[in-house]
Amino acid sequence: MVTAANPDPTALRERVAASLARQGMMRHLGVRLVDVAPGTVTLALPYSDKVTQQQDGFHGGAMGALADIAGGYAGLTVAPDGMEVTTVEYKINFLAAFQDGELLAIGRVVRAGRRIIVTTAELVHVAPDGTRSPCAVMQQTLVPVPKTY
């Protein structure tokens, strides 16, 4: 049974996918949607020359943007219909630098209130051989805003 506490998984994925498709920066960087569930979203960012810094590792700005979007979309999964979310603050800790492979960002809702939503995002590097290593962690504050499109 589909309810506010148990939303339709297809509709939830479509809501996030449609919003992600409107994000020019994420399209430019090659970000793809991996998984969506109530309160959690996973995104992937492939290594390319679009996301590197001067030492050829993933750029912190690209990592921060990925974490922000994953946490934001996790928040969107619990926002009421007709609402979106916008970031008012986030803090990120970079744990290690990596090249090649891809980054996975797993955004999770910590607490969703009427006025603010607090999320986290964990960034994990996935090497070409499948080895996974922690890369960064982020905490974020979102506010629900009316959908304007």
C-alpha cells in the first residue's frame, strides 16, 4: 500500500531522476543515479578530466558538489509533494585523495522536520578492481521550498 510513510518506489525514483536531469553541472560531470529509497539516495561520479585537480585526483569541489546533491536528494525523498529542498549549510571532511574509478555518494536523512531536514553523505571511492575506500563525509542542513517549475 502506497502512503506518505510508504511511498511508491517508482514515483520516488522518477521524482529524483527528473530533478537530477535538470542539473546542468551534474550532467556535465557525468553523475548518474544509482539508487533511491525513502530517506536515501546513491549517486556515482566517474573519474574524468572534468573532475580533477592539479595533482590528477578528484577535486574537492566536485566531491563537495556530489555530496551536496546526494544529501539533498535524500532529503527530497521525504519532502512533501509540491516541495523541493535547498541547501542552507554543509560541512565536509575529506578523508583521502583518489584517482581513477568512481565515487559513490550515499546520502541519508538523519532527521526530517517541517522546517529543516538534516542529512549526511558518505563518499566512497570504488577502484577499477572494485576495492572500496572511504573518501569523505558530509553533514548538511536543508530547507523545504515550494516547487517553482
